[in-house]
Amino acid sequence: MPSIDSVVFHDVVFRHDTASLPLFGGPVRVHLPRGFTGIVGPNGSGKTTLLRLATGALVPETGRVQAPASAIYCEQRTDAPPDGLADLLETTDAASCTLRARLGLDPAWGDRWSSLSHGERKRLQLGTALCAAPDLLALDEPTNHVDAETREILLAALRGFAGVGLLVSHDRELLDALCARCLFLDPSGAVLRPGGYTEGCAIAEDERAAAEHARASARRERVRLAHEASVRQAEAARADRRRSKRGLSRHDHDARGRLNLARVTGKDGMAGKLLRQLDGRVRQAQERESAIRVDKVRRLGIWLPGERARRDVLATLPAQRLALGGGRSLDLPDLVVRPADRIAVTGPNGAGKSTLVRQLLAASAVSAPRLTVVPQEIEAAAGRALLAEARALPHAELGFVMTIVSCLGSRPEQLLETHEPSPGELRKLLLALGLRRAPQLVVLDEPTNHLDLPSIECLEDALAACPCALVLVSHDRRFLGRLTTLEWRIGPGGTLGLSALR
């Protein structure tokens, strides 16, 4: 019997109330021991649901989950302060003080949650969870919104966790650094593989290649046997004709005697017997070939409709000082966004990037429907409203929107059935709704947050070919390096500097 220091899924099946099909592609049967296990898969595959099942927030339709009673789930959203925040910020014991110092937490942050950056909120959320010292810690995208410095701080803190850890993330480096194993979720099922994400993907590719080779061999064997059966069938037909007395003269006693002897000895019936045996072997070969499953490699691709604006300037901001709260400010030079600009907005957490974007949008000469904006986070109520908007679209427009969603790696039918889409699915839906009107300016705040890895690569390809102006707020230097040519970087002291990226 597995000990309490592990999570065990015993043939677990789960289906959302509005869904026609269960998640996970079948019953989940897996044992997850101490240490971190990565939970990876496309948006909508059930990663968050699996965490909530493990921590007892959801109950399986069938099967059961065995897990430690002391469990904490850190959700993707940071809308509200976590329970226990006061304990983290006010307790004076050595462990709490060390944790606050390690995470770089300011006790004053607890009084101004609404003005904190999402990266600062993530530090507090994770710190509160670690302060409670649970036996099971389930983390849902812990590095969303965080800058490079914060990411290293979080990684160091998580390395000290000694319980059972479940980690949902699109951060490949984090998965590789923390995880001893990864559970891969896709529509065909859940598969546990050793190592981090990179090692697990390599194993999966080897498995797929081996399955392709096995199925190709089974197909060749089936074709060979089918050909042999065809030859035997022709031989049996000739034997039948030879055994027939039709056309023989009644008085040709010698010929009739030879046929009778062949029937008695079974010599001429041997071809028929061999054919029946071969038919059985052909059926077995067909079953072997059908039983070998080869996972499909889904090639994602999308073209984003957009257009280059004819006006000379899309937005302007005069030089000014923006108040950020908590006595902080951001000094801006004169800023201009032109129709062909591709701008990266960068800087540490809490530096004022999102505040800058809000000011820029307020000053923009472009408005809906030619303006598409995707914020850092989409609150649950706003997400439900987006889903209702999509469902109410005319058939042709809904088809276009769902095509974009599908090309970004999510299943449209599942999205339309659900009551509570995942944050990644909501970002895809909001982007698709905005892009259906060929925008002239696209503003994305942390666009890679919540998206699975294939979706990020697909979005990157699509934005590279989109003709409209782009303003991208991101900590993902690789993403920005491909898509932007200008950088607005917030440096020390709250000063914005302008530079060319390439």
C-alpha cells in the first residue's frame, strides 16, 4: 500500500458538468512520490483539473485519489490575496523570517495588494504556501508574470521543498531544473516519463518512432500474408476445378476414379485448408497492426489577419511622471507608436510596465475594432462573458474564431462546452475575437503566460507575419527577440529608456 507521502490516482475518471467526454483520454492510474512531478500538456488537456483532484478540491466521477491531507493548491490567478498571507508577513519565527528574506518580500505589500504587480503577487502566493509547510504542494504556472530575478528566487525556494510537489508550467527550464518525472497529458491518455520536460519529450519521441517502426513492420507482414492468401485462393480455385466431375463423360471411369481417390486422400483439398489457415493469420496481423497506436504530431499554424494603418502615428505620450503607488513613480520621455513599430516593453516586476500600457491605450488614436488588447490576466467573470460573446457569433464568424483557437492548439468543441475555460484557453479566445476584425494595433501584456509550448511557438510564427503594429510586454527574451525591433526598458530608479533591439 503506497504511503501517505505520495499521490496515487486509482483509475480516476473526471468529466466537467457541461462536457460530453471525460478528460485525460481514459482512466488515470499513476503513482507520484515525493519530489516534484511536472504536469504538462496542451491547454484544455486537464492539467489544472488534475491538480485540483490531487488536492481534494474536485471529486472524481469514478475511481479515487489517495493523497496527503495537508495539501495546498496555488492557482494560476492572483486576483485575491491568498489565505494565510498575514501569517507569512507578520510571524516573527526564524523560518518565516528566512522565507521572507529569501523571497524578497516587503511586509507593506500585504496592505496594497491591488497595486502590486502580478510578479510580486506570485512571490506572496508561493511564500504563503511554503510558510504553511504542506505535505502536498500543487503549483499552477508559478513563473507566470515573473522577471528573471524573481524566477531564480522562486526556483531556489522550491528546491528546498521536501514534500510531494505537482508542477504545471510552460517554463521548460523550470521543469527541467525541478522535476524528477513528468506526467504528459493529451487526448489519448496520461503517460508518466522519467526526467524533466526535455528528457520526457525525448523519450516520447523515441516511443513514437518505435511505434511507427513496429506498425510499419506489422503493415508489411499483413500485406505479405494478404498477397500469399491471394495466391493460395487462386490455387484453391484451380483445385476445386480439378476435383469437379462436371464435363467428364459418364463412361470415363478412369478420370472419375482419380478424382475420387484425390478426395479420399485429401490431396487436392490441401490448398483450401492452407487458405483457411492463412486467412486466420491475416486477421491476426490486422489486429496486431490496429493495436499499435502512434501518437499524431500535430502541426500548428495560423495566419493572423491584420493591416498596416494609413495614419502616421497610432499613439503618443508626452514626457511625464506616472505615479505607481507606494511612493513609486515612472519617468517617461516622449513616446510614439507608428504603424510599422514592433515594440518590446521590458523591466522588472513592479516597475510599471502595465501602468505604462494603460496610459498608452488611453492616448491611442486606434480604437476597437482596429485595436486588439490582451491583458495579463482575464478574471473569471470576464472569461465567462467572452465565452458567451463567442457562442452568440454568427456561424461564419464563430467558425473563423474557433479555427484560430484550434490552430493555437485547443479543441474548439471542448472550449464551447465548458463553463470555466482555462486561462490559456481564454487568452486564445480573446486574441481570436480581436483578430477577426483585422486590427491595426495589437497590444499583448505577457502574451506567453498560460499558453502551452506548441501554442507559444505557433503564436510567435503568426505575429512575425502579421502586418500590424505590435506592443508586447514580456519577460520572454526569446519571444521578444524574434518579434520586436524597439525596446522601451524601465531601468533602476523608474526611468524609461529607448533602444533598438536589432
